[in-house]
Amino acid sequence: MNMLDFNIDIYKGKSTDGDPLESYSGQKQEWQDYQLLRVHDGFDGAVSLHLGDCWNTVLKNGLTSFTQAVTAKETIIKFGNTMQLTHDFTVVVNATFEG
């Protein structure tokens, strides 16, 4: 089953209430470019979201709609100390498949 097109919405927190923080769209194999996203919401201005597991689930099961909570980790250095912050996001993938 081949994906024709997709949309990704990223929401801050563990809810899909309100407008998405970021939105992306693409066609066919372009999903591969969206496995690692930089969302502009971190302490330093951006955090990285790893979406490989989301894509595996969508593609393996041919899902047209998929929602998952994702925790992003951000490493910062403040006053010479290294700290790791976590940020919660909700990822919504909508896709269409041929066939």
C-alpha cells in the first residue's frame, strides 16, 4: 500500500485542543523527510521530535488517521551545568493511501 499524501500537526502538551504549534504536509516518499522535526518551542528556541515510531505505525498498518503523545528531550547548559528538559507534544498524522 503506497501513501499518496499526508499532513502532520504538532500540538503542545497532551491534547489536540486549539491550533497546532507546527503543521507539515507532503506526498508519497516525502514522509522520510519528516522523521526528525525541529519544533520551535524549547528553552533554546527549538526541540527535536523523533517520529520514526509514528511513521512505522502509520505505514505498517495503513492508518489514515493516527494520534500519539511524544516526549521530546532537550539538553541545555546553564551556569556550567548540563540539564535535560522534557517537553510533551501530541502528533496527529492524517494520510491517504492508494488502493
